[in-house]
Amino acid sequence: KQYTFRGPPEAARAAARTGGIDVFTLANNHTVDFGREALLDTIGHVRAAGIATVGAGRGLEASRRSAVLERGGLRIAFLGYSQVPPESFFAAEGRPGTAPAGEAQIAADVRAARRHAELVVVWFHWGVELQPEPTFTQRRLAEAALNAGASVVLGAHPHVLGAVTEPLPGRLVAWTLGHFIFPSLRDETVRTAILTVRLDARGVRGWDLDAARIEGFRPVARP
């Protein structure tokens, strides 16, 4: 691979303690850069820091399992999937990896999650690098999640900030949220934002996108 990424276990503890992060999606095209043993180590370190994980696991069933958090009197289920190669990173029966993005399994997983939660949030690692507009495949995957009952669909991988849309009442899709804590060396990759979504048991009641720019490795608020 052209790029491989790794970080210290202390980063997970900092993400929980300082960043206030409650759940990670590990469905992406770098999670298995250092092998399946390293993926399982990552899951262990993140969970030991008190952060739930989705989108990857010891096998296909585990990678598709939702994490349910209760906040503000609502039970919110999270799911994660990757649509980006290498396909060898995808989980299989008895093989650790990331949850592959398939329309039928996404719909089944969202419906199953709805039995345990009022709201479902689905993260996708998808799309084409440096392309903010969604592809046909992205639209089909988002439709599969929304039609099965997901309230929020979040996207990453293109490295640029894309549109936030409301395709159905009470539903939201953020096609690509761009970089955040990541080096940005191109003009089109320095624009980023923080998405805040207001939810109740009926779904999305409102949202805000607070603009920022990446300076070096850090996001800096911009009016």
C-alpha cells in the first residue's frame, strides 16, 4: 500500500478523556494496515479506553454488530461499513476485518438495530478521493440505510467536505465530512466542519455545520 497508518494506544485514551468521544467506527481502508492481529489489538485498546467500536470485528457477524448508547433519554444504535478496497480487509466468517458495505446486509442490520434503539446512525467509508459529489453506489447504500429506518448517515474517505442533505423528513445524510485531525496539503482538503445534529425519537429535528480549516494537523474554527 502507498500509505499505512498506526498510532499509540494512548491516543484512544486521549480521545475518550480529552476528546469526549463515545464511539469509533473502524470500518475503513487502513484498519488492517498492520494485519488482523493489530486490528484486534486496536479494538481492545479502544474499548479499554471506554469507547464503543463498530464496523470491524473478529468475524463478519461481529463486524456488523451495532453499538447502542443511551443519551438524553434516547437509545441510539451505531453501525459502520466500508466500501473502499482492499477487499482483503473485509471481514469474513472466522476472519477479522471490516464490515463490507452491501445493500441487503445494511438493510437487515438497520432493521435489527431498530429493535433495540429508537434511532440508528450509519457510518460509511465510501466514495472517491477528492470528489465531494456522491457516486451512484453511495446513493444506493444511503437509500438502503434510510429506507430500513436509519435517521442519520455519515460519510468519510474522499478527504474533502461535501454536502449535507435531508432526503426524507427527519433524516440526514452528510456525504463526506472531510479531514479533521489530519494533515491537509491541498487547497481542497483544508476545508472541514463540525456537524451537530439535534435528535428526538422522531429523528432529526435540526442540524448545524460549523466551519473550520485544517492548519497543519489541527482544525481551527473559521467564521
